[in-house]
Amino acid sequence: MRRSAIREILKHLQKPGMISFAGGLPAPETFPVNDLKEITLEILEKNGPDGLQYGSTEGDPNLRKMLVSRHNEQGLNIGIDNLIITTGSQQGLDLIARIFLDPGDYVLCGLPSYLGGLNAFSVYGARLKGITLDENGMKPDELEDTIFTLKELGKKIKFIYVIPDFQNPAGITLPNSRRVKIIEIADKYDLLIVEDCPYREVRFEGESQKLMNELDTTGRVITLCTFSKILSPGFRIGWVIGHPELLDRIVMAKQTADLCTSPFLQKIIALYIEKGLLDKNLKKTIDLYRKRRTHMINCFMKYMPDKVTWTTPQGGLFLFVTLPVNLDADIIFKESLEKNVAFVSGSTFFCNNSGHNTMRLNFSYSNNDEIELGVKKLAEVITQEQTKK
Amino acid sequence: MRRSAIREILKHLQKPGMISFAGGLPAPETFPVNDLKEITLEILEKNGPDGLQYGSTEGDPNLRKMLVSRHNEQGLNIGIDNLIITTGSQQGLDLIARIFLDPGDYVLCGLPSYLGGLNAFSVYGARLKGITLDENGMKPDELEDTIFTLKELGKKIKFIYVIPDFQNPAGITLPNSRRVKIIEIADKYDLLIVEDCPYREVRFEGESQKLMNELDTTGRVITLCTFSKILSPGFRIGWVIGHPELLDRIVMAKQTADLCTSPFLQKIIALYIEKGLLDKNLKKTIDLYRKRRTHMINCFMKYMPDKVTWTTPQGGLFLFVTLPVNLDADIIFKESLEKNVAFVSGSTFFCNNSGHNTMRLNFSYSNNDEIELGVKKLAEVITQEQTKK
């Protein structure tokens, strides 16, 4: 078990004056402090002690109903038995890993992929096999070839881990057609798909693609969602959508993991949604992050030396940057930290230890001035490294 | 993995008119709803968005400091590096099991013991070996004999699981002398001790015994505490005390389990303690539970047939009842459920499937009238069963 590289970096970031493109932190100005004051008072007045007692492991029935009807409106045909609450979607990843993974089992994931997911799988002894992403995400041909080869070698594959929308760290979105292809492959080889959707609702432009859970007809997709990027990560509330039999196993595992997720916080969120505040606030969050994304890309165009390229995500929180192959992002990282600019080296997210010339930059947390100054300094460090070669 | 028996029962209990001695629920009237309204407003006003952002995996620094100085005042010499926050103490049990247990490892526990602990260990493939309790708790001679025998057989023992104060379900407290003996045995055979203390501060009378963590000098005791029984289980906030190296491993495991515990709730509790409200409210809780404990025992003396015996706990939430050996608590349970009275069959808590003539009764949740009516009906069921024999 290795300490999460990101968490370690987060400690460095407490230095005053640091411009951080490192974490996946939402902008604090998107947190609806005043609305939450009213809502919390109302919950304590109306529900009194209810939210302060133990709650059911499956989650607050009212919040589950709200989320189910929200999904129904968005086109996903599920009922209350298809949805449970977790303590953040990180707990969803952990419980799924706990239930399905035996030491030596393979998990197929994107090259690169969210580190917190990869770590959750590794902890239970899984082996990770990465699949290259192109501009449309995970490559189906390579996915099928890899499955075929591993099966030939007698290896046990348990699931495919996908972040379909504004992938962390690559910022890439799978088009519907490719989602269908990946589901077909999973079907052919009888694999589960773990669909991780923390950024899905943070879309700046373009058409929303369907949830893989909606495209699947065989009950093999488990979908993870969270309020962390659309309301507040400090609430630690996520939810899992899937076949009731799969959810039943997750609920059993959750009982020994933490008994239940805070009913107090669940009731606050349920009332917040009921009042129509979630979508209103989310709209403002999306507007802010769109501006910051565009500003960061403009600064890249203005300051970055030639041969540095980057993704232009249609949503989410991250840009992914590719340096010329002879540059090492770890060295850039150390030097830019000294200039009070932080990011995460892309190699952190590659389970095959590749990607040493890549970087992940968060654009949700810093304001426009910080983005401009940070990108400028970063560009200086990169230019300086390039001239050394 | 088996579904927790208690959780299953909790579902039955939603029947209207049910008198429940089953769960380990605090009395809702002890939840300080009005104080929490003010505190929550103050947190949202003062700290603004801080509590709504991600927090550190170790826990809110302010809450950790508060807890450390509270423990210092109570005689335990620890620093900030000896204490981390968990999502309820159930998460502490889960993470400890995850870190230390390999399939086939032995855990030594009381006969009986808290089911949520036993399940957390079993999930990771541990084998449970029960040690008989007498009126002073876990028997040291049997403990040492068992360790010796298991070691002779080449078995790997990882830790001793102890609930020293008002043990769940037995209601028994280990005197200091026996705590010292158990530590000496752990020392001799180089075992860890997991000291689970959810009820410790809910003491009605008698002298507080020392934490095993205080008596130990070798850093082999990991102590689990929680706000569930002294403030609110709906907050899901616990803490773990131990050697920094052990805590560092727990923190690493917690990163993949849920990243962090809600900083919002941690800040609320920290301010609640800072204002001196915790101890004030706890005093009222203790007064209420003492009355209910005494009332339940009085009702037992009034209604129970001969040959039924029970513990008289000096604190906590539970009485443990022993029926004549020819009676089966599972049958009593089914019949009393039909009369709208619920409890938990004691055998649930015995890892060796014994204790079929025992029952656990909670006295914190029901009011005096419910306690009297419930005990009366239960006594009728037991009397009726006895006459059948």
C-alpha cells in the first residue's frame, strides 16, 4: 500500500503564496454557504433528532427517491432498489474492490486513470492492466486484444474501470458509440464495468452522452456518482447505481465498513435538491469552471513553448498536458514548486509507469489571476528545461 | 460475509407499537438539537466554505487537538500524532482489520463480543477464538492458555479484541488489575490489543478504570472511541488513539476507503466541545440512562420468573440476561416479536455459536413506560416457555 501521491502533495500546498493546479478541489466560492444555513436550520427544526440517530445502511429513503427521480428525468430507467448512498464515491470504489477482487485478479483501466481508483483496487491485491486512450477515450480494439491475451494466459479479469465523462486526468469524454462498443466487449467476455462519474454533470458545452448504465441491458454496469464536484466534497456523500443483487452485496460490505453514511448530511442534501437549489447552483459552478478552463487554455496558448500540447475538455476539472518526450514532468514539478506553482505529474496516473512527459492541471480551484501567473511561471520552467536539452 | 443480524432486526422494528430493546440506539431526547442549530450556523458563518471543502485524511486539526487535550485531562499522555479521526469507530475496526488481518489469522475476543467488530474481522478472513468472560470480563488464564495452544498449533494470532468498559453485549467492566494482566499477556506473546471504547464515558456510578492505552508502555494498544453514544451517531465521527506508526498505516488505508471524514461535521463537533457543551449534555445523558437502567432492573425483579438472571452494568447501554439452560432465546425472540417486544438473541454475539439461553437488552432507547410494558410482556413469554418444558 503506497501513500497517495496527491495527498502528499496537498501537504506541500499549504505553503503561503502557492498556486495549486494539483488537487481536484472545487472552487470554494461555489459552495452555497447561505442556502445551507437555511436548509440546516430547517432540517434541525422539522426533523429534529431524526438526522442525528443511526440511519439505514442503504441510505436515507428520501434522498434515494430524489436521486432516482432525477436520474429518471435524465433518461435512466431505475427504481429505488437500484440506488444506494455511500460515504463519497471513494467508498463506492473501495466496497466494489472489496467485494469483487481477489489477490491476483486483473482490473482493466485507462492509461491514465484516477489514482484513488487504482489505489483502491491495488489495496485488495488486484493487478492493473492499462488500456491506451485516444482522443475518444479507451480504445476498444486494444481493450479486446488485452482481454483475449490475459484470458489465454489463464488470468482472471474482474472488471473494466471507466471514467466516461471528462476523464480524470485526461479530460477526455467517451462518445456514445464507443460506450456501446465497450459494453459489447464486456458482454462478450462476461465482465463487469465500473463506471465512475464524478464530473458528468459539470459539462460546459457539447451534448451529454448517455450513462453506460443506460446503454447496458444486462445489468453489468455499476455506476458511481458523488456530490463532491456538484455541491460539496466536505459532505462526503456519493451514490451507487446498479443491479439490486450487486447493491445488496455492497450494502453488506458497507455494514462492516461504517454502518451508514451520516443521515444528517443526507437529509440536508435531500432538502437542498427538493428546493431546486442543486441545479441552480450547479449552473453557476459550470459557468465559473467554463470560464476558468477557457482562461487556462488561453494562457497556455499565450505562454507555452512550442511542442507542448494539451487537451480541451468539454467539462470537468482537469487539463492534461503533454510535454516533448525528452522532458520529465517530475523534474518540472520540483522546479515549479520552488516557484510556488504545483500540479500533478501525469505518470502518477499511469499504472504501467509511463507518461513521464505528462502533467495534470486543475482549473477549478484557482482564480483567473492565479491561473495566468501559474501558467506563465510553469511555461518559464518548461522553456528553461527545454533549453538545457 | 453474512448480513448483520442486528441490522436485519432493525428493519422489523419499524412496525408501529414495537417496543425495541434490540438496537444500540441512543435516546433521541439526548441529541442537543437546539445547541447544534446555533453551532452549525456559527460554523457556516465563521468558517464559511472551509468545512465544505475536502479535509485532511487524519482529521480536522482543531478537533484532534480538542480530543488530545480532553484525553490529557483524563490522564492519558498523548500528542496530536497519537490521534486520528475516523468515519465512526466502525471504520476504525474495519481499517484495523484491513491492515493487520490476513486470511486464516486468529483474533481473540470475548465470549460474547460486539457483532460489528466480529463481522469486520471475519470479512478479512480472520478466525475468531472466543475467551470466556466472568463477572470481571475476559479471563486472563483462559486467554493465555488459548494463545499458548494456538501458537503450539502454529497458528498466527494478530490481536486481542477487548471492550473494557460496559462491554457490548455483556455490560461487564474490566477492573484495572485485569487490564494490566491482559496487557502483560499481549506483551509476552507480542500481540496487539484493540481496545474498543464506545461506552466508556457513559458511566453511571463507580470509579472510572484506566484506558488500557494508558496502562500499556509498549505501544501495542490501539484505542477506538466515538461520538455516537455521547453526542450523535448520525454524525459518524469516531477517533483512534495509538502509536504514530500504526496510525500512519490506518491513515493510508483510510485514503482509499473514503479520503476523509466530513470536515463540516468535525468542525461542528470541535466548536461544540470548545463551548463546553459536550460534557454538560453528557451529564444529562448519563442521568437519563442511569434511571432507565435502574428502572429496567426493577422491572426485571418485579416480573421475571425465577432462574432468570441479568448483569447490572455500571454504565453503557445494555443488560445481558441469562435464561435457564433449557430455554432457547431464539424461540423467545420470535414469540416476543409477535407481542411487539424486540431484543437481540445473545448467541448472535458468541463466535463459537454458544449462548443460546442469553439475550441482550438495550435500556437507553425506550422510555420508562415502554421499559415496564416490554419487560412485563417478555417475562410472560419466558414464563410461558418455561411451563412448556
